[in-house]
Amino acid sequence: MTQTDANATRRRNAPKGQGTSPKFGVRLPPATRAILTQRAKAAGLSKGALIRALIEGAPLVSGADQAAAQETNAQLARIGNNLNQLARHANSRRGDADAARLAAAVAEFRADLRRIFAAPARLEAR
């Protein structure tokens, strides 16, 4: 592969609108390099991706935290699905007193979920 072919390949594989980025080298003592390697591995990132994330101020999420967040989202999706089924049932029996109580409970659960979803945003703002 010629140098021109390598440059063309890099340009094609680069994110849209960014083109190729110039290479940037840094010399690190072995102990610092070991720390970089360990932190990158813990975050599930390459060393370059970790450095970019740190420079850009992006939050670093470990693999375990990411898996926990995915499980939490899946559980919340199941709760939301159940709430929608309850709401559909309550709406199909509008004149029924039990349906009115069910609709009120669904509204209360939805308000609780809104507070739960708003809590992480408040914590990130700190």
C-alpha cells in the first residue's frame, strides 16, 4: 500500500466532517504509562480514547457501571410497559370506580418515574 493509499483509507474511515487528525505523541515514564493503561482498561477504552475523553471532559463510565445502567434501563422499560398496560385497562373501563382508582395510581407512578429520571440530571449538574 502506498502512502497515498494509506491517506485515502484514513480519510474514508474517519468520522464524517472530521477528516484525518494529525498524530500526537507524548512521552510518559513507565509508571505513568502503566497507570494510563490500567485506567483505559478499567474504562473499557483505548488509551487514545481515554485521553480524548479526559481532555473533552466526558464522563468516564466503567464497564460494570455501564452494565448496571443498562440493567436499570431495562427494568424501567418493563415498569413503563406495565404502566401502559394498566393505563390502557383503566381507559377501557372509564365508568368503573376501580378503573378510576387504577388511573390515579398509574398517574402517581408516572410522577414517581419522572422524579427518578430527573434525579440523575440534578446529580450531574453538581
